[in-house]
Amino acid sequence: MEQQIQRYFDGLESPDKQIQYESFTSIMAITEKEVDWAYEIWDELLKGLTDPNNHTRSRAAQFLSQLAISDPENRILDDFPALWEVTKDPKFVTARHALQAVWRVGLAGDEQQGLVVDHLADRFKNCTAEKNHTLIRFDIIQGLRKLFDETKEMKIKQIALDLIGLEEDSKYEKKYKAVWKNV
């Protein structure tokens, strides 16, 4: 791993919030494209998914989601349940950050895409008893839209539209439909 990238990971632990933020945004930007150092940090990120610190859990989930495209061994397929668990974190902001990032796993291949879409669809259908379920549903619809925008897979669009059709509250149905406007 390049020294600068290691400095970014080190910066996440800085007491200075600005350094933490700059390090986080730099890592997120770098990992939008495939990198060759994913496995150097992979196990540490996996451990981070269950760290007592919610910021660590959130970052680990977001970074692993980003790094799925840099995973030629397809480790994410085995590690996905641990990543998915963070989308249900007791700390809602942590869960939401993980849920908003998990769609990127679907960019890693057909199997990963199926796994992500299936989990998102199931969560949409079964989250009504959860607190803030309308935000969860919105994040799912947005994640599916982002995945569609990257892949142009029409089945993703159809699944999203079918899910929106399940919404019984017209206010939220309209809000979810707006995400898919202009497609």
C-alpha cells in the first residue's frame, strides 16, 4: 500500500475531526476505482464492522462496499452477511451510512449484484416494523437507482418500481417514484 494511502487510514484515528474527514473522503474517492491494495486492509475492515465505536463500524462498512470492485477472490460473497449486519446497526446513523453504501457491492459482478439486490428488496418488503422505515425504504430505492445508473440493468429498475408499488402511503410512494424520474 502506498504511504499516502496508509496516512489516510492513519488519519481516521486522528483527534482532529478535519483530518479524519479529509482522510475519509480521500479513501472514498480513491476506492471509487479498482485498487490493488484491498486485501492489505480487508481483514482489518472486517473486524471494524463489529468495533465498539460506531464511527469505525460505519467507515468499515462503507470502505468494504467500495472495495468490492477490488476483490478478485470474491471474498465479499462470504463477508457480505457481516457487512449487511451493519445496515441494521443499533445506531441509526451508522446503519444508514452502511445501507447507503452497500449498493456498490453490486458493481463487483453478477453474483454480487444479485446478492445486493435480493437483500435490498427483502429489506424493503420487511422493514415496516423498524423505526424510521420510510428512510430505510428511501435509501434502498436510492441505492437501487445508483446501481441501475452504473449498470443499466433493466431488471434492477423493474425491481425498484415493483417495490415502490408496495408502498401503501401515497406520500412516500410519490417520494420514492421521484428517485426514478427521468429514467
